[in-house]
Amino acid sequence: MTLSRGLLDLRPLRASPPFRRLWGSSMLGALGGQIAVVAVLFQVWDMTHNPFWTGAIGLANAVPLVVFGMVGGTLADAVDRRSLVRWATVGQALAGLGLAAQAAAGAESLWLVLALVSAQGAASAVGAPARRTFIPRLLGPEQVGAGIALQLLTFQGAMLIGPALGGLIIGRWGVGACYLTFASLVALSLYGVVRLPSMPPEGAGTRPGLRSTVAGFSYVLQRPVLRGSFASDLAATLLSMPVALFPLVNEVRFGGDPETLGLFLSCIAVGGMSAGLFSGLVTRADRPGRIQLAAAAVWGVALAVFGLAGPLWLALAVLVVAGAADTVSVTSRGLMIQLATPDSHRGRVSAVDHVVGVAGPDVGNFRAGIVAGLTSAPVALATGGLACAAVVGWIALRNRPLRTFSIHADAAPDPSVRTG
């Protein structure tokens, strides 16, 4: 493969005006979300100075993500997906306004903050599975991987800019201004969604309900490639998520400066963006399963080193490596999932993808907070990272279909699948 083919593939932006609008919408929403992450972390830490409660942010977000994510997946296979995402985005903006209002009022209620975080997570979860199905509908099969990589690049760019911007806003105007910025950016992102074409599910669609949800889970469990891909990501997120420990590490080692806290998240984004710029190496590769497994193992090892790192430069450097590994893993997973799933099941399988990819880190952050409270942040980070690498290695040994999955030979959906 030549160097030029290894670079980020920009064809989807040139070929599809609707995709360009979706890409811009995703960029605004992701930037607002990262600003809000820093605001919630800072406010909860300022209230409690306890890593258990910064970890509890993840739990407050994870529960609605799991419940409403599966509901959103079923709805995405039954109704117009554009409309579903539109109303979910409105819900996110309203939750952001609620967070801004409680900060402006000086409520100082931890439970109110966690409740509003849960409400925002629920709104996001309802629309996320439908949003993930947009790319295969807007782009041809040969550009789906490139479209996923471009979407991830918006998220990584938001992670690079958002936390640092959030820290700056907190330092000058307070957390309320961060929440208001989040709500405004989410509201602006509605333009890109409204301008998309109508996207009802192909075929007759499915009837929302428990039976339909179970059919989506069954589809995933019956296919070793999907099952192994999700398991690898869960190993990375449940065992080695570091974000809840960032405030503690920052306070103990680096003086508690909010700008340094922002740098931790931004360094993950630097690595992610660097990997995104060379995402052609992933999106044009024929065996994404191998790539995901290797990247997940590197993520775990890098975070174990972060837990033991002394100087700031080393801590930041290994976070860059972790960010690059994360982007490679997510890109390869997303490519396999979308191309291996028929449109009739994409909403529900995308719901599983969303729950694993978003709720997994939140539960992992909760776990990290508990372990750090019982031991220390370095122990929680080092043991979690090494456990992640070990579990991913075990999956690689046991799941041959995932190791050998070929985009060209194995990605065709099973035509015998019935809509649940």
C-alpha cells in the first residue's frame, strides 16, 4: 500500500453533500459533549473531592445508555431514523440547559447533577443507534470505512479542542458557561440532521418491543466476528478506562490545575487524530479483526504505563499512544459491524455497538474509581491495563473467525436473516 492510500480517505466528503452535513453536525455535537465532560468532572470533584463520585458520573451515564440505547436501536429499525435523531438531539440540548441552570443557581446538589447527566445520556442513547446507520445509507459500500473514519476524526478533534476549551471556560466564566456552550452547540448541530433525507429502515421494518430487541442480541451472539469484536472492546473499556482517575492523578502529581486535567483528555485526542490522519491503513485493510485485537492490547499496555509514569511528559506521551490505539480499534470495529449487518438489523446491532462503546467506558470509569478508592490510582491503572491486554490476547487465541475476518470475502450480510 502506498503512503497516499494510507492517508485519511476524503472521498465521502466530496461525493455526498448529505454526508458533509452529517459530518458537520457530528463535529458540533462532539465538541459540545467534550466541553460538558470537563465541566461535570470539575463540578463533581469540586463538590466531593472523592474519586468514588467522579467514577459515579460514569454509572449515572451508563444506566440510561444501556436501557435507552436498546430502545433506540429497536426504534431505529421501525421508524424514520432522521426524525428519531432529530428529537433525541432536542432532548440533549434541553438537558444541557438544565445543567447550566443548576450551576447558575448555585444549587450545589450532587444528585441533581447526576440526574441531569443521566437525562442527557438517555436522550443521546435514543438517537445514537439510528445515527450510526446513516453512513451505509449515504455512502456506497467501498466508502463506508472512510465515512466511519471521518466521523471518528470529528470526535477526536473535539477531544483535542473540547477539554482544553472547557478548562479555559471554567477558569474564566465557571462551569455554567461550559454547560450553556454545550447546549448551544448541540442545538446548532440540529441543522445537519434536519437537512438529511428521510431514512426509514429498508424492507417492512420491525415492530418495536422486547421480541425485536432480543432478535438483535441473538444476531450478535450467533456471529463470532461480532461477538468477539464487542468482547474485545468491553475488555478495553471495563478493565482499563482512565478518565475517572484523571482528577486524582492530576491533584496528587501535578497540583490540581484544571488546564492540566484538560491536557490529559487532549493528549488522548492527539493520538486519536494522528491515527485518524492515517486511517486509510485501517479502512483499506482486508482484515480489520486482527487490527482491532492488536490495538486493544496496545491500549491496555499504554494505560498501565500511564499509571506508573512519574514525569508529566511521559504521562502525556503514553496517553497519545492510547488515543491512537483507541481510534484504530473503534474504526476497525465499526467497519466490520456496519458491513456485516443487513439494514433490517442495523439499528439494533448499532444499539449494541453504542452500548458497548459508550456505556462500557462509563462502567469502566466506575470500576476504576472503586479500585482507586480501595488501593490507589497507580494500582487501578496498572492492574486494569495489564488485565485488558491479557483478556484481549485470550480472545485472539479463541476466536479464529475474528482473526481471519476478510472485508472482501466475509462481509456480505446473511440474506436469510428475518426481521424480528
